[in-house]
Amino acid sequence: MQYYLSTICKFGQSCFLIILAVMLGCSGKANAIDGTVIAEFEWKGKHQITLEEMMQEISELPEYKQNQYAKSKEGLVEYMTLMAESRLILLMAKEQDLDQKGEIKRKVQEYLHELMVEKITDIEVEQKVKPTDDDFRTYYEENKKDYVSPDQVRVTCIAVSDQETATKALAEIHQEGRDITEIAKELSDKGQLEGPGSDPSNPGDTDFFSRESFSQVVKPFVDKAFEMEVGDINEKLVEVEVQGSKYYMIFRKEEFKKERQKPYEEVKDDVAYEAEEKLRADLTKAWLGKLKDQASVKMFGDRIELPKTDEVEKIDPAGENASGEVENVPSNEPAKE
């Protein structure tokens, strides 16, 4: 039952419509609806739910919810159960005059306003967002700099937190001639590889990365990887520190890819998304500007002042204020890179 209640609360528009019906008194009476009855119950008279009614509600849900409920009989039965339970709960709530509570009326009104804003925005903006392939190509040409693949390198990397292990591996590579890939696999099998190149399915391989792929804390590694020639291995350990822990790195530069302009066909999906977003933003800005001009909107930002207070609320170590509410307190733990 708890699962159904939580799901009922997530119904969105269909749940709102049921609530609104209760608020208006439509569900206070026994109903008798034409159609295939799939559920019925007694609550001061007989109430029925029809198959047609349920399918109509499901059709108004977001697509992912429609797929959840309409693609199988189990999903339809679950939705039928949710409908019946939600109506029982709402009838019980109405019997206790909860529909007359100011807070509930306010929330219903707020949601009604949201639906109205959503609908008028759909009419004035969304229905006009219909870019063509020519629009996408024009956007690409105007923003080609955003579709450039930067210089990239790929290295075979050994990164460990034990300096002795790293020193031993470095000596085996440069003094004994062992292959770095062989050592990377050996350390991976022992679970000692960390960071770049630690994927157990391909030990040592970092795949291609750019100068912006990693945070500044591993800058010595990134700088060295770009400076080296293909085939070179660093002769000294590269040491980096991440969140207070030190790591020791050995790597061989395998490949280098020079910066290149990505062709339209390669990025057309990204271009389409970004072009649509820009068109949507432009249409919204133009619509709101015209609306404000039409209404002769005037704004007086200089009249806004921050509220003044003589007392600064004290926060106790547990993060609770005077009302007992927990507030966000900055953590001493460093952010993960």
C-alpha cells in the first residue's frame, strides 16, 4: 500500500485532475459511467472505473509513464489499482473536509497556474520550434569553433599508491627491458592499479584524452604525456597528489591526435539539439519582450533592498537552527576531483 501511495503522489497531471474533481465535488457522488467497468467500490453509493476512462488517463501521462503502464497487462492492472486506491483516499479526504483547507486550495491553484503557463508557452514557443536541416547546417557553420576536437594523446599508464612498487616497476622497464603493458597487467591482476589505465578489461590503456580531460591535480601527468614523443616512457616517476593521497605514475606515449574540425555529419545530433535550444531561447525572449512591451511593464530594481536583521541565526554543530530544521552546513571533506 505504501508503494501505491507514493506512486499516486507522482501521477502528475492525471492525479491533479482527480484531485480537482474532488475539490469541485464531482467525486462526492456515486458515479455511473458508460463503458467497460474494470473496478467498482461502495462509498456512500457505488463508484465505478471504466477501461475507457483508464486508457484516457494513461494517454495523458508522460511518454515514459505510458510505456510503464500501457505496454503490459500487469502494468494496466497496476494502474487500475492505483486509480481505485487514489479515489478511495480522496473520497475519505473529502469526507473530512480536507478540500476546504486553505493550504490544499492554494496548492491546487498553484498547480493550475503552472498548467496554464505550460500550455500558453507550448502555443507561443514549443509549437514554433520546427528547425529544418538547413537551419542546423547554418547553426553549425556559425558555431564551428564549438565542434573542434582538441589535441589528444593515448598512453599506457601504471599508476599506484605504493612508491616502492612504482620504483620497482620503473627499474624493470628501463634496466631490465620489461614491457610496460606486461607489468600493467600483472599489477592489475593484483588489484594495485589506480587512476588512468586501471580498467581491468584493458590494463594500462588510458584511451585518448585531451588537456582538459583531467583536473589540475594531475597536471604534471597530463603535461608530461603531451610533451613526450610517441614511444617514449618517462625516466623518473611522476608524482601527483589527489585529496591528500600520493600516486606514482609511469607511462608510455602510444598515440597523438592533432586538433581537428569535426565534420557536420559527425556532430549533427549535437548540432540539432543545440540549434533547437537556441531557437527555443530566442523565441521565448522575443515573446516575453513583446508581451512586456504590450503591457508597458516597468521594473524598479532600485527599490529592492535586502532585509535588515540585527541577529544572525546561530547554527549548532548538528546543523540545526532555532526551529529545529537542519540547514546546509559546508562539509570539511574535500570535494572529489
